[in-house]
Amino acid sequence: MSVDEDPGPPSPPPRLRVAVVGAGPAGIYTAEALTRQQEVPVAVDLIDRLPTPFGLVRHGIAPDHPKMRAIRDTLHRALDHPAVRFVGNVEIGRDLSCRDLHAAVDAVVYTYGAALDRQLAIPGEELPGSLAATALVAWYTGHPDADRAMVEAALARARSVVVVGVGNVALDVARVLARTPAELEPTDMPQHVLDTLAAAPVERVTVLGRRGPAQATFTTQELRELGELAEADVLVDPADLELDPAAEERLAADRVASRNMAVLHEWAQHTAQPGRTTVTLRFFSRPVRLLGEDRVTGVEVERTVVDADGRASGTGETTVLPADLVVRSVGYRGGELPELPLDPRRGVVPNDQGRVLRGGEPSPGEYVAGWIKRGPTGVVGTNKHDARETVATLLADVAAGVVRPGSSGDDDLLATLRTNGADPVLLEDWRAIDAAEVALGATRGRARTTLHEWESLMAAVKEAAARAR
């Protein structure tokens, strides 16, 4: 080349190709953090087992929470970014191995959450009429894997319901079961869910907490919404609100717990009104046995005491609560993904600030964010800070040369998936599903009705594709 020859513009730096496994809030916030940074050009494949994005915002937040569910409108902005590609209907381990995924990209961030329920580990838990909150929530949010037959059989005779747990999900379950058909009609619940709930004979819902009100983990907003039910009275035993010095000290340091106590004290003045459903919050109570032969008929409950460190222990004093349905809501845990390590006790992938640890050492190019990183804690917005931490860790590894942009070559992930026989759902396909749900809702005067079957979800994609041809 002569000294006068123009070499042309410099070649752009190679893009960092990242696969994010899980298109719930943690995954979408991870994609957003990657695209907002200016240090490294990126291309993000946002992969999900379902043909729909949003994870627990779609299939975890109760449908009678329209303001909370509107979070997905905010999340959608990240999906619209030109550097982000939604790839739904793809299951790692079935359609693509972790090894093949790593070969196709420069780094992988696992954000697939903690969808498995924790058990009570008490006698009788296996009886019909004993459900995990995960099963009930999946059903009323229209998750395509929901076990309709099991849930609907349990609800058909559920006059007395016991919900075990005092977190937000437990309150969601209690509230949905105590709502009137008119209250639920405007939601995006599938029609069969609305019909089943309207026919369910629920008269009493008891929410059990093994510790005291000062240790409950629900938020004040969730708690107050119980008091807004159209035809239900919320009851609290004033004796449960008598606190020891340790609990008083906790209240003084925790504004949420203090606000919760103010609400509970108000409800302690309530009395049940004839003809109305009752929702009773009962603290210092733990189930020790589910009663019944062919199905649940009651719960043996033991009174507890809480020590200065917040640990509950039994007193030996027991009572029996009649129950046709028992719903356990005592936490979530992460499940195993083929080829990925998992701490079986904590239900999380071992990690250091998001770096996956194998044998105690960082595994180059592997990261986690969200519940599978830290456990099922916090609210939806907590995942934003968590994702930013993981992305900062990933970018630090890029700067250190541990992860090299462009190292995966030019292999197209979609081509690999289709070669493997997968049928990936892209953003335009999701828009077809979205439009079909809006159209279905309009037939009943609603903003949306959730499509709840795999067949109907994929049919919406195929019908839109056929119209476009």
C-alpha cells in the first residue's frame, strides 16, 4: 500500500454475543443493562422455554394486580432494542445443550429463576386437596404447564381454605380465593379460571404464619389490598399482636413491619359479618399434620413461640382447623439445569457476584442473575440492581481478557436451533400472541384474556404467519 492510499474506515470492534437464559424480569433487566452500557458493542439473545416473555410478571403476579402487571409494558422496551433478540419456545437441555449454547455465544447469563416450591415435610401433605401455591398461581395466571384437573378438583369443594405462609404470594392466593366473580371479571384470567373461581364455595380462608407479625415478609401494599375486598372481612386475633421486647425492637428498625402492624391493629377490631367470606390472619401457628384419608379434611396446628433471634419453636399446644384445601406458600427454590451446578440446600447456582463457580473456581463465560443467583428474595425491581451487578462483573471479565468478544465466530443460534428440530418463537411471533390475547379479551369486554394452552399459543403464531404470506 502506498503512503497516499486511503486505508478506509477502521473495522468495527467485534460484538460481545451474550445469551441470557430466562426472559423474566431478571433476564430482561440483564439485557437492558448490557445494551445501555457504552464500553462494548453487544448482541443479546434472550432465550425462554415459554413462547412468551416476562416470566413471573406474566405467570406469578396475580391477575387482579393490574398496576403490577403493567410492569411488562416497561420491560417490553428492552425487548424492542435492536441489539436484543427474543428467542422463545426453546428449552436448554432439550433443544440445545449448555455446551452448544456456549459454542454459539461469547458468554451466557442464566436467569431462569426459582420456580420449584418448598414442601412442609409433614404427614398428610401428599393428600388430594393439598397444593403448592406454585400450582395454584400457575393455574390462575394461565401458565401452559398448569395442572388444570388437579387444581379444579381441589377448588370444587373448597369451603374452608388454609394458606400456609405470610409472604406476598400467600396473600395473593388468599385474596384471589376471597374475591367475588365481579371483582375478577375484568382481569386477564382465562375464562375457565373465572368460571371455576365463581363456582368455588369458599367461605373461610385462614392464613397461617409460624412466626409473629413482626417477622412476616409481606409488603404493606399487599396487606392493605386484603382490606379492600368487596365481600370479605379480614380478621386478626388481638392476642397475636402482643409483642415481646425483641419484636418491638424489630418494629422500631423496620418501617415496613411497623406499617404492617398499624394495618393489623386496625383489623383486630373487625368482627365477621353474616353472609360474608372471612379471611383470618393467624400468627404463631404452624401446621404439624394434614388430616384426612381420601383427601384433606383438616390441619393440626401447633402454637409457637419466637425467640429473640426470630426463630419459632413449638409449644405442644395444638388445635385442629377444618380445611378442604391447603395451599403451601413457604418459599421457592431453583431447579437444576443440565450441565449447570446447583447448591441443593440453597437452591441457587454457586456464584461470586454473578460469576458461576465450578468447584469453587469461576467458570469463564458463565454468569447468573436473579433468583437463581441470590434466592427468592426481593420484589420485581430488586432484579434490576442484581442484573446490573452481574453485567458489571461480565464487563470486568471482558476488560481482563477472560471473555473475548467475537470468540464464538459467526454461528447463527437460530440456524442451530432449527437444525436441532426446535421451533423458536421470535419477537414478531410474540406480538402475534399478544394481539390474539387482546382480541380474545375484547370479545368479553376485557383488555386481554390470557391464552393458556401450548396449542393455542403456537396457533396464534402460525395464523399470523399465514396471514403475512
